[in-house]
Amino acid sequence: MSAIRVLPELLISQIAAGEVVERPASALKELLENSLDAGARDISVVLAGGGTQLIKVTDDGGGIARDELKLALARHATSKIGSLEDLERVGSLGFRGEALASMASVSHLTLTSRRAGEKHAWTVTATGSNITRASPAALAAGTSIEVRDLYFNTPARRKFLKAEPTEYAHCEEAFRRVALSRPEIGFTLQHNSRTQWHLKPQPPRERIGAVLGDDFYAAALALDETSGVGLRLTGAIGLPAQARTSRDAQYFFVNGRTVRDKLSAHAIRQAYQDVLHHDRHPAFVLFLEIDPSQVDVNVHPTKTEVRFRDARAVHQFIFHALNKTLAGSTAGTGAARVQVFAPAAGVGAGASPVALRQAAMALGASEPSAFYETLFRRPGPATPLPEADDSPLGYALAQLSGVYVLAQNRHGLVIVDMHAAHERILYEKLKDLLDRREIPMQPLLVPVTFSADALDVATVEEHAAVLRTIGFDIAAASPTSLIVRAVPAPLADADARSLAGDVLREIREYGASRVLTERRNELLGTMACHAAVRANRKLTVPEMNALLREMETTERSGQCNHGRPTWHQISLAELDRLFMRGK
């Protein structure tokens, strides 16, 4: 057996480098975070060879004193914490004191810095464990760190690096994440002598648009929610219709720190599950603010994972904040509204335009079709359209191919998938009624009898109470047949036999308790689909307008239960371009 020995300091640092500096992007992230901690207002990044040949980060922060330059490259040397109490309330991005030492052990590192008021800068260089004495250098106030030939002395590690374009892509992503976290700071990125990014200080929403692109910016829902226990969630979330096939546009920050957190990821997935197709992923940029004492950032050497003291409270807060925003509601207003970043995006595809219908209540209308025929009849040529906030989806013009409703609003043409829209409306109504245990039954004028196998008959006899809870009166007519006497009132127009068959199948397969809990949404979605208006059913203009008004008062009406958009806006400007008007 080999004797136990103390490892050399250089080898210790090289082992640590494997955890902290996984690749050039990891080193870049650490250097950028150091610049932020130093109070920088402008940060410049220069890369060569995807970061394997050169990573240079220059900032205008506070700088490092001459006699502390060598100490900055020592392991576990930091100005960020000094006690356990500091560790439990970490407010800085860096605090371990490992990053610079790890980089110095596997590269040729040059550290140059100048504090405000000093006549000139000072510089030290490090190669492995050898660090030179500080010597004078030229630099404006701040710090510049060059990391050259990463892993030059650890070839086994270097061979695992990918091709230059891949390593650069990872570096650029690290840059994007840090730039998103601090919109008030200017950032510049050069690669192989070409400027790739130049970001001036700007408001948060403009920085989000600059980093994620105009498509996301135009369809992003603004979010700003607080809780009574000191939590705040801000940022932007993408509409379900703009969901992506990959997770390449998902950014989550905790107190300004970019993290990969399973708890928040689960809460976000839950918030979107009712409006998103299962193989799509939402885009989002979210900033969670929390008391530093309530989150442990000392979980992983790269500081990309966190642990919350009250995980359940954080999970619920994130879920409810996103769920409310996606539903289009704003607490305390009574009228549910969606705030969209881009001015024109308020009428974008898949948005959820929810508004109060106080006029209907004031008129005391009891029969919807008659009310809509009077109040929302198609306007004549001389009648101006209402304000967009009053009727965002406008007025019906016609029906196309028995599938789409065409409507006109102030912005142009609105196209509605009538089945998808009606399905969402029924689904939300059923959810609300079931939550209140108030799904009303509609007795059938002529009860429906149909053949059934023994398992279906047994299911009805065993779970009659559950069936009544969801609005069904079904009984055994014989050992081989069932009779449906009543169905949920919102689904009175559905085919009773087919509807009952699908509901019984759900109960048989998953059990009554699961159907009313974890499978609740799937069950109600199935029920809603049966009663939604079908293709090729002709609607009158009042019926089409009634559908539009219901969409405007229904949460999540921008998507059907399967995550597809229910409506799309074509602006007048788009139509003008299509017909080359003005040219």
C-alpha cells in the first residue's frame, strides 16, 4: 500500500482547476464575476482561439493594491468573506478565492491593476506556481487579466477541449448570461480581433431584447411579482406560441447570479404545462431576488447551483407568478391584462387579451347571443372601431373553410381557430367549476343507452360519486349496458356516449383519485375537446362575436389545451407590404 503524503500545492491547484475551470467559458465567467464584484461599469473581453489561446478581461472597477497582487493569485485568498456569518449571507458573486489560483496553475496568467489615485498600474505574471514580483505597467484605473494557453501544462485536460467554434460558443453564452444579469453595465466582446458584441448600459427590457433578439422581445410578457416573505421575481417570459425545440433561451438568476436550479426549473415547467406542447420549451429571462441568508450559494465549486432554505415557498412563488402572468391577470385590478414589452406585441400571435365586460353587466343582458347581436353587431362603414383595449380581438367579418373566424380590430386582421379557442374556453370553465365543486348537471331530454363491457359497468358502480362530482349521472342499465341521464352543463352539446366512454376510460386506467388530482387537467381537457365547436360548423356573426368576447375574458385563451395558438394577428402594415401598397 502506498504511503499517505501531502500533495504539492501546484497539484492541488491543478486538481481544483478541473472543477472550477472546466473549459475557457468557465474561466471567462469567473473573470467577469470578479469584475462585477469590483464595481466595474464597463467591461471589455478579448478572446482568441475560442478562449483556449487567450482570454483577456479588462474593467474599470476598484482595482487591486500593489502589495495584494500576488496574494490575489493564492488559493483561498479573497476579500469577499472573512467569517462563517459572511458565508451565510454572501452578497458577492465570487467568494471562494479559488478561481484565479486555479487559472494561474494551468495557464500563463498576467494580472495588471491600478487603484484610483495611484500614479500607474502594477503587474505580476504567473506560470504554474511561479509568480513574478510586481512591476510598473500602463493601465487606466481598474484591472486587466490575461489568461493565455489554457491547460498548456496539463495536456490530458487540454485534449478534452472541443474545436474552436464550439469553445467560442460556450464563451459567448457565458458572456450573454453575465450581460443579461447587469444591464446597467457596458460590455464588449472581441474574438480573433473582430468585435462580436458591443452593449451600452441600457434598461433591463432593452438589454433582454439586445441579447435574445427582436423575436423574443416582441412576444415577451413582462413580469414583476413580489411576495409577503421578501421574494421578488422580475423579467420576461415568452408566449407559448413562441416556444422552442431546445432550452437555449432559458436564463434564471438568483440575486444577480446565473444558476441552473432544478427547483425553479420544475416550477416554470409546471406553470407552462397547461399551455405548452410536451416537446417544446419556453424561453424566459427571470431574476429572483431573495434575502441572501435564505439561499445557500456554497453548493458547487462553479457556484452555478443554489439551495433555498424554504424550497417549497420559493417553488410556489415562482409557479404562481408565472401562472398568473400567463393567464393574463394582474392582482387587484379586477381586469386581467398582459403587459407585453414591444408596443405592437400586445396584439401578437397567441397573446391573452383579457378585459372586463362591465357594459354587459350594466345592460343586464341574460341571453349571450341576443346581447352580443345588439352590443357587438358588425360595425358599418361609418362606425368607428372601439378602442383596442375595449375589444382587443375586434369584430367578426366572416368564417373561412368552416375552421377559422376572420375578425377586424384596430391593428388589422385577426384569424381565430374556432375549435381551439372554444376548447380553451370550455376547459377553463370546467377547471373553475371543478375547483369549486360546482359542475352543474344537464339532464338529457332522451337518456342515452349504450353497450359496455363489464369493466365499464363496474367502474360506474364503484365510482358513481366521482362521476357526479364532474357532472355525470351514469348508471348500469344491465350487466352489459350503461345509461347516461345527465352530462356536465357546459358540455350539453357533446356526444354523450363518446364523452362518457372517454371519461370512464380515464378512471379505469388511472383510478378515481389520480383523475381528480394529478390527472385532473388531462381529464378536463378531454371533456372540453368533446364539446368544442367542430370544423365545418357554420357560425352566425353574433355567434362569432360571442366567441371573441369569451376569448377576451378567458385566461390563457391565446393557446389551446395542447399548446397551439388559438389566434393570430396580421397587421395593416403587413397587409400593405403583401400588396405592395405605397410603392
